[in-house]
Amino acid sequence: MEDHTVYLQSCMYQYSRAIYRSIKDLIDPYADRDTRLDSRRAVLEECELTMSRLAADPYYFARPDRTLFQDIRRYFPIAAQAQVAWAVHEGVGAAIAFIEQQIEAGAFDGGIARCKATTRKGKACQRTPLPSRDYCPSHQHLEARTSLAA
């Protein structure tokens, strides 16, 4: 389980760096050199903090893209803010998709896998699947269909 945690942290690190690399050149070009360097450090730190919070507590982090953009927008000129907002939205969206895949695989439940079926309301089933199966007892009929189709 510890190896998986290190894997998640390295993946989230890559997402934070990708966001930073896509927006670092948009930081206010009219500021002096020291201010630009400080701004770059602050933007990088905010990206890393957002991704580490998302990885540590994905269930209770509402609108991480909006939070990150609000934290870093002061470092960019008005003309670049739309481009920064788009880059943050896309980067955080990709990170959220990765986290959701990890949640479905059971990475955040202590390694406990979850049933691959969806409920009538379209949400993922929260039950534990049968041993060496992909579906819980309520949805085991779906596994029989997929094995016949293959």
C-alpha cells in the first residue's frame, strides 16, 4: 500500500508540474526579475499544494480548479487570465479524472476494490465485489453477461 501512495504522489506531482509549465511564461512580464522569480515560486507552490490536497482528500475538495485559479490569478496580467483559467481547468480536470480512476480501483479505501456496476441513479456502486470478481452480489448477473459476450 505504501508503494501505491508513492505512486499517487508522483503522479500528482506530474500534474502540478504540467499546470505550472503551461502557465509559467504568462506571469507578469513587466515586473522586475526578482518579482517574477518570486511569482513563479509562488505559482509552483500553489499548484503543488492544490494537487497534494486533491490526492490526500479527494472527497472533500470542492472545485479545486477554481481554488487554484483564485490563489494564483494575482500573478498574471488581465490579458492572460483567461488562458491561465483554461490551463488550470484542463490540468486539474485531468488530475481529477486520474483520482476518480484510482478511487474506482480502490486506492483510497485501503486497497478495497469497489463494484464496477452503476446504480439506477447513475452513481458507482459502493459495495465490495465478491472475491476474485468485479461485481458485488447484487450485480453479479452483469459479470455473467460480460463473460458470455467474450
